[in-house]
Amino acid sequence: MIEQQPHQRLIEATFEVKVATKSDAEIIFNAVKAELADEGRESISIDVRDESLMMNIVSEDVVKLRAVLNTWLRILNVASEMIDLKSEVVSGEERLENCERSRV
């Protein structure tokens, strides 16, 4: 956590990333939580709330805040894309199994 010094302004950004299910939110949270350990000079927190990931970032500098925000949005986007990809693969495998069963 950043300690505010006298005459120092802290900048805070809070955002919500909605996903399809609470399970997806928990999977993404567990996939990215290791990244929280490497906070640097910014304070970053992330929580699961229903089908959303709630993220809060506090920084001393707007440029650093923007950089951290962009990084985390990319991280969350990649994790979300992996869930979508897994769903497509599972769906494709189920269709293949159904086709094979219908032939027998």
C-alpha cells in the first residue's frame, strides 16, 4: 500500500471487468493473482464480485497509473480469451463425440 506523503497527490482508478460466470471470474482471478506480488510502486488490488473482477489501482503518477492499467487490462483480456478458447475446444470435442456416437 502506498503511504501518502504531505503535499503528495495519489491517483486512484477503480474498474470492473464483467465475465460470463462467477466461475470464470474465479478462474481468471486465480490465474492472475501471482502478478499482484510484483506491485512496484503502485498499489493494486483485485477481487471477485459475482460475475465481475473488481480492480483498484493507486499510483503517485498518472503516467505510471496508465501503464499499470494498460498492463492489467491486457493480462485480464488474455486470461478471458483463454477461457473462451477452452470453451470452444470443449464444445468442438462434444460435437465430435456426438457425431461418432451417431455413426455407431
